Amino acid sequence: MEIIIKCADTSNVLKPFNVAKKWAMRVTDEFFLQGDREKACGMPLTPMCDRTCQGRVALQKGFVDFVIGPYYKLVGAAFPALSEVFGLMWENRESWNSYDDRMLGEELGSSY
């Protein structure tokens, strides 16, 4: 059950790319706001929350490549019926290669 809940919690990468992009903006907004608060409180910045050295697109690529991609591979091996769903994540990952933060921001504006 915990495995499926974790999949649901991280399912933004499994959505169609036009939806996944909006969720990427939302989650990175949350990360960057956390980093801003850490900085304001004089705390060490969590690396992925530091807007001065992290990019939204790079965070999404890294999340798929190093965190959730390997996790979903294991889940797919344990639950083969889910493997097809995970294919969209790899398509989305490829789509991120066509983006940079400026493009993403211009495309979505504040409509996410």
C-alpha cells in the first residue's frame, strides 16, 4: 500500500506533458519558497531549494533521472501492469530536453 501511495504522491511526472509542466512549476515554487524562508532565517539552504543555483527544468530532469525513474522501474518490476503507465514519464523526460527555465516561464506565465 505504501508503494502505491508514493506513486500517487509523485504522479505529476506521469501526467500528460501539458499538465506535468504546470505541476513542475508548482512544486518548484514550493521548493524555492522554502529556500527563501531558510535563507531569511539564517539556516543552511537545502540545495534543491536554492533558486540562485537551481533551475526548474534541471530539477525535473534530475528528479526523473535519479529519484523517481529508478523507483518506478522497481515498482514496474513488482507490478508489471503499471509499467505501461510509467512510459509517459520517459516521454515527458525527453520533452524536458526541449525546454529551459525561460521558455517554461514564458509559456506558462502565471497560469499554472
